Amino acid sequence: MGVFGIKPFASNSLFKGDSSLNSPDAEEDDKRARLAIRYILGNPAITAPIPGMINFHQVDNVARAVQDRRELDARESHILQQANAEAWAKLPADYQWLKDWEYV
């Protein structure tokens, strides 16, 4: 059996900016995306994450996360936990259903 991780970026709620290439928060958004993908890939119960990517840069960024080590250190875990709390707080109304699917 395989388990897939849907919406790892919580409809872009994980990001500080809008995840566009020219966003002033683009570097931070890329970092958060890589941390989320690494966290998911480090979970042996999940077969694959399914992130929504809309441009080549985002594909390259996820590929970079795949190449990085899987396990997050304590600082990275804290950063991701903080980003996740922010994401839940600003989740769009039409994506509130994600709260019912939370696993990790």
C-alpha cells in the first residue's frame, strides 16, 4: 500500500509570500517548500508528496529538496513547525477541509 501526501504547501498558506518568482519572500518560500518536502520524504509511512508546482523554478526547488538529506535538524524542525502554525492560521476558507486531513 502507498500513502500520498496531498497539499504539502496547504494551498500556498505555508509561504510568507505568494510563491511567485518576484516575491520579496521568494527565498523564504523556497526554503519552507524544501523543508516541507524533506519532512514528508523522511516519513517512512508516506510514499510520495504531491505538491502543486506552477513553474520550472518550483520544480527545481523541489528537486533540490529531494537531493538534500531527509532528516531535519532541531532548528529546521522548529522553523517548519512555526511555518505550519502560520499556515493553519491563514488557510483560505475553501481549504479549511485540509484541517480534517491533517496527519503530520
